Amino acid sequence: MDPQSKAVAAVNQHRDKTACLREMTLIIDDRTAAPLVDGLRRVLTPLRVALEPRRDLRPGLLRWRRSTDRVWSEPDAAWRPLRHPHVRDEAWIVVVMTTREWVQHLTDAGRRAAFLDALETAYPRQMGHRYMLVFEKMATYLNGRANAMARAVALEARTPGQPPTFWPTSGELDALLFDLQMTPGVHLQKSLDVEDTCQWIQTFTTQIAMDPEISRRLQSKLELGVGDTVKTAATEEETWPLMLMQIYGITQTCADAIVRAYPTLHRLMTVYSQLPETDAVHLLDDLEIDLGAGHHPRTRRMGEALSSRVYQALVLKDPEHVIMPVGLENGAPSG
């Protein structure tokens, strides 16, 4: 095999999670609070993901950059090697704030518009960028709301003419978040605390890193010079999780949780067929999703929204049926 053919063969071998993660750099605004920076360094360093602090739009803003030695060729339906590494920015822009900080941006329409305009100017959605807004410590905000309101009332009483402070209730905050989620290209994520945020970013980084590899595997049709075909998902064990990840909102970690419980599509469909629809739609509600190891291993439930989406995607036969995005079932914002 000549050197060029060897290079083509090499870049078309399946890359595992470790190899994909090594391509990634997480860029974080250098004014971001130390606990978040330190936590991200702790969870990403073992994955060989570089962390690069630099001045960006605002504290708490994160984005990803990939350095890769290959480019996808649509005519060939295969990867082509590059002589020099290609560096490109990923589409996702993440902004992390505490819920109290977010309230300051959400409750005033002018400030909300200015915040989104600043993001749009720096990272235009027309260029493919998408925004993930992380709301941290919502429970802490709600628990402290009553005391904060009492202090605000006392302050306003001492300072005549002081504009009233708006501390949204849980329902009011959900309504504001729902309105924000209706903005094209804007997605929301709630987080318990800094550690929870770091674990979520670790999982999200893995998802971003693996996306080109997973999305291209089923497209790859390249015949190598030695007669070997670059394999795609040739077995059910390989195909089943890839099928699940075609469902909106089902990440690799979600798919892994489903596959652990139901190793084959046939097994899951068999269980579905034995249950009434009212029970089948909730079959996966309590499946535990692994959020990563770290110092304190964490899991979370699959939840009703994702369980319902899997059921609808696999069972319902109506071609006109629209499966709502995660979190919008029954008009509820995502959590």
C-alpha cells in the first residue's frame, strides 16, 4: 500500500472517545470564577482535553475548539487526511451563571435583549453558533428568595423612590425561561452547583468531541486499496446505540443507559409490546444516566420527557406525528 493509501486508511479507522477528546480544547473566559475553572481542570485533564483561559465576551463563557488531522469528503463519503492539523471552532457557546445573576438578565426585557445581542454580535447564529445557557444554584436562589425579598423591602422603605426589586417565584422564573427557550438557537440547562456544572460540561464535551465520528460512521463507504471496507455499524451491538442517538435529546450517555438495560432493539420492543401505552411511555423514566466519575460519581434519571420521546420514535407509526423537542411536552420548559 502506498503512503497516501495508508494515510487514508489511518484517518478512516474508527476513533474512540479518548482519541476524539484529545482533539478538543475548552476555551474559558479568564475572568471566570476560580471554583468553576478549577473544577473543569479537574474533570477535563484526565480526558486529555486542554483548558485555555483567555479574555472573551464575559465571565462564565465557554466554547470549544478542535484540532484535527482529517476532513470529511462528501463526494467520497470518507475522511481525507490533512498535511497539517486543521483548527476550527465548534458551534456551541455556553454561558454559566448563578440563577440570581440570570434573574438580572431575564427579568428586564432591555437587558435580556442586550445580552442576546452581545452574544449574536460575537458569535452569530447565522454562522451556525448555538447558545447553551446554564442556570446554576436555582434551589439556592429559591430557598433564599424570601429573606432576600424581606431585605429588599426594608431597603426600599429606607430609600424612598428606590425602584422595586423583582425576585421571581419558581413559576415566574419557569415562564421567563420558557420564553427565552423559544428564542431560535438558545438552549437551557439547569445545574445544582459548581460541581454539577463541571460534570455536565465534561459530558457535553464528550458529546461534542464524538459527534463528527458518530455522525459520519453510517455514511462511510470508502473502499480501501487493500480491499478492506471501512466498517460502519455492522452489528446490532454497534447499530442500536447509534439508532437511539438519532432521537432528539438522546446523547451518548443516555443511549448507553438504555443499552445497558435493553441490549437490543428487539428486547426493548418486546417489553413495550407487553405494556399498556400509559405504562410503556414511562418505561425508561427511572433509568440512571451516568454523568461521569470524578471525585463524586453522579447519576440522574432519564426522566419522563426523554422516555416519552424514545417511545414515540420507536413505536408510533403515524408519519404526521410531531415529536416535540425535549422539555416542550405539555408546554413545560426543559430541566
